[in-house]
Amino acid sequence: MPRKSTPRSVSAKPKLSTKPEAASRVPKELKIALGIALPFGALAAVILNWQTLFPVAPEKLVEVAWTHQCNCAAGWMEALRAEGFTVRDVEIDDLALVRRNWRVPSTARGCHPARYMGYFIDGHVNAENLRRLARERPVGLGLQIKDIRLDAAHVGEGATQDMVLLDERGTPRPWP
């Protein structure tokens, strides 16, 4: 004998109200907090992603790492900025990690290593020589002022710098 099915009661789902009184259930304090937090959150997102949203052309970007004891980096960075370069600098306590990451040979002992278009820069290489480096793209690790001891007194001066290009092994050769 077949079973008779008994009707089940179907529970009604609550309907979402689209009436204005539903919005009034949100506390006023929460509305104020969200009204303040959302714009600041959006601003923080833009600031944190600034380099991705607005990249700098590689031939305009110089990255400099320096220590608090360095008295000459600020003048060199200002000279580069005056020439139209974007200088990203960071003050750190120990340059060893930066030197290793930027492949700066142990023979390059300047007080503020820099990186430009994949090359390390040791000394106050001026804007004209940086532009020449970008044009010529020689094979090597980076540029170094030939006599780094005399260099600090001539921040950003002239284009007649005696420089050497260090090859992949760190061996210097004159860079005319």
C-alpha cells in the first residue's frame, strides 16, 4: 500500500526590505566612522602603491643608500635632483646588505652606494655621466670615481670626472 505524503509546512524566508527605514537601523556612529575611514583607506592604498601607479622612467631614477655618518650624500642627491633625476634615498645603519644586493664589489668603499639602471654607482658621479651611462650601456657592474677621496669636495661639479668601469669580476678599467 502506497504511503500518503503529508504536506510539510514551508517556512517563509524573511524578505529584505528596500524601504528607507532599513538604512536608519545603522547606528549614526558607524556611518560617521565609515565616512571617515573609507576616504583615508583609499588614500593609504594610493600612497602604498604610488610607485606602481606612477612609475619613474629608469633613466631618471637613482637609488641611494647612506648612513647617518655620511655628510656628503645630501649635496650629491640635491645636485642630481636639480638636474631632473628622481632620487630615492634610504638612511640605514649598515650598508653591507645593500652592497651585496646591488653587487657592489668590496673594492668600492664609498660612504653611500647608489644604483642606476642596474649599475652600482660609487662616488659623486654627476648627471652628465649618468646620462652617458644610460646612452652607452657598457658591459660591467658599475661606475666608480677613480679617486674617491678627492671626490667629496666636488659634489656635482663639471663633467670631467676620472671614472672607472668595474667589470663582472670587479676589475676596474678606465671609462673615457
